[in-house]
Amino acid sequence: MTLLDDVVDVAARTRNLPVLKTERLTLRAPRHDDIKVIALLANDRRVAENTTRIPHPYGADDARDFIEAANRRDDEASFVIVLDNTVIGACGVDPRQGGPEIGYWLGAPYWGRGFATEAVRAVIDYAFGELCHDALAAGARVSNPASRRVLEKCAFQWTGVRLTRIRAINSAAPVDRFRLDRGLWVSLKSWGPARRVA
């Protein structure tokens, strides 16, 4: 098997996602040419320690594994977040045993400018619209008030605290848990839906 055959084989196993547009961002499926930038951004310990799945250190092989595993199932969606043709993070919906969960991360240079909130809102639109989920769960480490604020601005309701395994620290840490029901989302939504462009 050649490298081209491998890329074609991965593409054949991966479900196509639409491209979502927000006011400043584009959300699209991750591609092999994103490996270098994803590895660079996700290798920051500050990023990894605030997610459950990103290991630290994080290299090109980890980014390749993420891309190759993304979007294989009908009820999941993994997007990279793009600003001015540059990947700045990722956001998606992952089916879990307790129900679908939204997750996101941004590279540290892009923190504090509202990009995470904008991306999460677009993925909520997609999850409740195209994926037909009735509710979404999410979490934020209790030591990460910025991530908690993103979820609150997206109408998630706090449900409690739970110890959760954090891969980057190889231990469990307290995580604030949140839930958003479709009915609440519809009734409170004041932002426009993400526009599907492809």
C-alpha cells in the first residue's frame, strides 16, 4: 500500500461533514495537511491539561491518529476551527455511553477572544440540527473558569462536579459537568445558526 492509497483509504472510511461558517470562523473536517499545526498547538501543556483526551507531549503521530479516527460514525462530528486559513483548534461532538458530549480546545495564542464560544455555538447548531441529538453534555476542569464561561454563554446548565481522568496529567481531576437540552437551546438561542456552505 502506498501513502496515496493510505490517504484514499482513510478518506473512504471517513464520513463527509459540511463546512460550517460563523462570523469569523470556518469549521471543517480535519485533513492530513493539518497534522503539523494541530501537533504544534496541542503540544502545549496548558491546552492538554484542560482536556480529557489530549496526551502530553503531543506529536505528529498523535495528530495523525486524531485525524484518522475522526468522523467515522454517523452520530459524531469532529471539526477543526479555522481563522483566516489557519487552524486554531478543534471542536466536536462525541457519542459516549452517557450520551453525546461536546468538546473543544484552542491553541493558547487564540485564547480570550471569543473564538471558542463562536465555534461551540456552531457545533451545537449542527448537533441539534443535522445529528438530531436531544441533549448534549460537556465538562470543564474546575481550574479552568474560561472554559466554564464558554459553556455558560452557550446556555449549558451546571449539573455537578465529577472526578474525570485527564490523560495529560495521568490522573483524575475535578470537572464541572454541564448539560444542554434541545428545548432550552431553542428557547434561549439568540445567535444565528451556522451557515452550511458545503
